[in-house]
Amino acid sequence: MRTAARMSLDIHRAATRRPILLCVDFDETITLHDTTSLLFQLSSSSASTQQQLVTQYVDEVSKFIRRYETKWQQQEHSSNRSRSFDCAGLREFLEGYAAVDLRSVQRVVECRALKGIQHQDLVKAASSVQIRPNCAETLAVADEWNIISVNWNKKLVESVMTQAGVAHEAIQITANEMKVDRQGVTTGEIDVKVQSPMDKAQWIDKVQSMYAGTQPTVVC
């Protein structure tokens, strides 16, 4: 049996412990695989249109990476300084990569590649998405958790979490949203809210400031 002093100490620790706010990604973090292809499968766009978009994206990303690889190699050979973390260089790389990704999103929207997705089909497809083992248990450990994702369809993220048995409120999930018509069918337009690592950082700051006015320990 615990002594009164020990019980008092445990209560004090619980009262003074900083709450844990867990911020997580969705695709390939909560899920085993990326769900982008699933959205294309549900849309009414042609296979040739989808393949063209994929090819353009892969080509542009490959060129961007090659340019940076050359730049890094030149810097490594010309610098006599010891290797250290280059925060400015990392940010420059991430901003450049985000620009490439944004152009890809714009192409997807311009050709309405994700048009024609019905809500009931989205919910049904969500049941086929595999989540990582112990995901629900991990989220339950935190005092509060939030998903901050560049996924193009917030409804898909919500459906996956619901069908995985993870109770949540809409405010806990931040992701992009597809616009729908009066029948609830996607138009192919995307309301972009999270597109880059910098966007994610801003959302994390926003979520942290909204967290019940406390000073949580943020884990990403």
C-alpha cells in the first residue's frame, strides 16, 4: 500500500507535468502506404491524364534533386570547414522542393484530375487503407493529438481514422479539402491549406497556441 506521502508526490507530479501534444503526418506515418493513388482511382479522369501528371512530377523532381546534388558536391569539395548543420541551406532546399510540388498540385487542379469522386465511394475506399500497428494506442498516450497532412482530401483522412476506431473531432485533423458540387461530388478543385514543410510548421505553432492556453510539450 502506498503511503500518504507517496500518493501526495504522485498527485503533485501529475499536476505539474506538462501535457503532451502529439502532431503527426498521415500518409506513410499513420498509414502503411501513400493514399494519393487511391484518390486518382476514385476520380473520373483518364489513365492517360493521370500518367502524364505523374511523369511531369517525377521529371521535375528528378531535375530539382540533380541540381542540388551537384551544388552540394561542389560545396563539399570547395569548403575546408568542418561539416555542420546548414539550417539556411535546408530551408532553401525545402522551399525549392515545395515550389516543385505546388506546380504539380496546380496541374492536377487545372486538368480537374480529381473530379467525380463521390462521398460514399471515398468512405468505402477508406476501409482498404492499412494503418500502422499500434497507431491508435500511440495516439491515446498523448494528452492531445493532431494530424497535420498535405493529403488532398480531409474527408479521406477522417474516414480512415474513424474506420480504424480512433475517435476524433474535426478540429484535430488539418489537411487540404476537395471542393464538391451540390450533389457532394468533387469538382477537381482543391482548397490548399497545407502544402509544404513550412506550412506544417506554422500549423503546429497555431495548434500549440490553441491548446487550452497551456504550454504543452510538442512531439512531431
